[in-house]
Amino acid sequence: MEMPVLPASSPPDWERLLNTVSPSRLQCWTQCRLKFYFRYVAKIEKPPSPALHVGKVAHAVLQAWNWARWRGLATDKLEAVFLEQWDEHRETKIDWEGQEEQERASTWALLKTFFAQTSIQDRPEAVEVSVEAQLPGSIQLVGIIDLVRAGGRIVDFKTTSKTPSDTMSEHQHEIQLCCYALLYRDATGKKESGMELHYLVRLKTPKLALIGLPPMNERQEARLHRIIHSYREGLQQRDFVPSSGFGCAGCEYFAECRRWDGKESHG
Ligand code: SF4
């Protein structure tokens, strides 16, 4: 298949893409292969959307909260962490449409709601742990797990503007959670006791939603291995095609996608 045209300064790292896989790359691959191409092969950088910035900042503050609890330290400096994180990427020119102050205030309100209402009170088993596992077919799975609660419950934090549903959440995040389960089992030699999605829901009155899931079952594990196989086959064939759908409305590569001529060039 014809190779894509790329800037000379940004060659694709095919070896790394083929020999390692992460939950975020797999997720992007299953959403849209052309988007994957723009993001990971052509490496076209885009400023984060306001929602992405909010999610990153919230994640960083929750990380600081988890680290403090893990070390047995006070958690009273989190607003300073929040303000620092909020300003960290100021040069990336986020298009706030004049709403930055409101967004900042509502994000801090959301985090305060989380700290006041969360059911997570136990000392963590692990925080932001970077793990890797060698899978069949000489491919390495790499990932960072937000939090492992006492007893081996894998936790991931999400920010969202809508109240999530159990079935759809499990479906949408199955790849990510099953990757974490594989990584946890490989690192510890134990099966996780369950998985939890903790949602920070950005409504006028912020709220939390917790979706608890059982350990990964055999069918889910088989699905994940099949997806990883498809990822590798598709990459080897340079099979980058668009998957048009509802997700296109928020796609940062919409302009590049509309210019795509079927020859895998982002022109
Ligand atoms: S606009 Fe849609 S089809 Fe095009 S790259 Fe983005 S997600 Fe894929």
C-alpha cells in the first residue's frame, strides 16, 4: 500500500507502533483508523479542547490527592495544585470562547464535590503505576493505572458532561479496563477483585457517579486479544480509513479528514 506523505522532521516510529500498544492507542484505533493515522503516525499536534483541558487538570489533581493519601500526607494543598495545573498549558491557545473563568470555577467546584462525596477513603494499593506486559505475538502492552484500591480494585477517573449509564460505560471503556486488568495480573500474579469507573459529572450542580464492574472475564480477554491482533494487522497493511459517525463532530482532525484523498496523505 502507498506510504503516506509526511514532514521530513516527523518520521513515523513504525517499530514502536507495531511492537507496543497502549490503551489509548487501541481506543483510537477502534474509533477511527484515519484519526489514529493523524494522531500517531503523522503526529499532527492540536491544541486541547476545553473539555480535554478540564479532564487533564482534574486528573492531575486527583493524582496529587491519591499520592498524598498513599504517603499518609495531608490533602489540604489541592487548590494550589489545581491552579498550577490550570495555568500550565496556557501557551497552547485553547479556544475558550470567553468562558475560561466560568470553566475554571466549575471545574474546581466539581473537584470539591468529589472530595466531599467520594466513597474512596482507603489507603491505595498503588497510584499512577506504570506497567507493561509481554503479550503473545511479541507485542508489549504498556499503560498507567490511575489507582488500585486495597484488595485489588482497579480504578479509573473520568470527567463527563452527562450522567453515564452502566451498560454503555462498560462498553465504551472495556478496552481500557481490560488492558489494565491484563497489566495488573501480569505485574502481581493475581486477578483484580473488580474494576471501578468514578465519574465527575459536570452538571450545573456537579455530582459523582460510580460504576462498579466485575473482574475481566474470559470473553472480554479474548475480545481484547482479537482487537490487538487487528491493530497489528491493520498497521502492517497501513490500513488507515475514516470511520465517519457521531464522533466526527468533536474530532480535532476534521479539516485534515475532509482533505484526505484516499491516498493516506494528510496534505
Ligand atoms: S472526522 Fe471522523 S472520520 Fe474523519 S478522522 Fe475524525 S473521526 Fe475519523
